[in-house]
Amino acid sequence: MAGLLVRKGINYVKSKEFRDYLMSTHFWGPVANWGLPIAAMNDMKKSPEIISGRMTFGLKRRKSKLASCRIKDLPTKGHLCRNTDLTVTAQPQDTLLNKDHLIF
């Protein structure tokens, strides 16, 4: 039974339909959308000494401006991705401010 499922899975991965799916925006669109928030989540673990203040503040400002835009046709997953990206981008800024004891 398990061998049959594995064989079907391998055949599907080798099929033209799967290759077409991998080359479509239905696959790469979400990968690109979630790539930046995942990278930002990884950056949350970085040391404050390697955080670029100018880049962090510029990125946060740009993403805040983008998040404030209201797009009617953006699906809920799009809003979730935007808000996740904005939230995890704010964390290195907070780390940098705490390190330098700056208060705004």
C-alpha cells in the first residue's frame, strides 16, 4: 500500500502537469511573497551589532506606507503576508533602539 502511494507520488513529480505548476505564478507567487517575512524572522535572531540602522528604518517606513494602502481586491492571505512582514520588520528596529538606548 505504501509502495503504491510512493510510486504514484514519484510519477506525479515526474509528470508534465507538475512541471507546469512549478513554472507557474501559482507556485512562485506565494514563495516570493512569504520569502521576505521568513527572512525577516530569521533576522530577528541576529545580534544588534550587525543591524543597519539606516536600512532598518528605511525598510520599516516603506513597508508601513505599503501596509497603509488599501487594496480592495487583495485576498486575506495578501493582507496576512503584509502584516506579518511589517511586524517582523519592526523587531530589528526595536532591538537597535534598545541597544542604543534611544527613545522616540
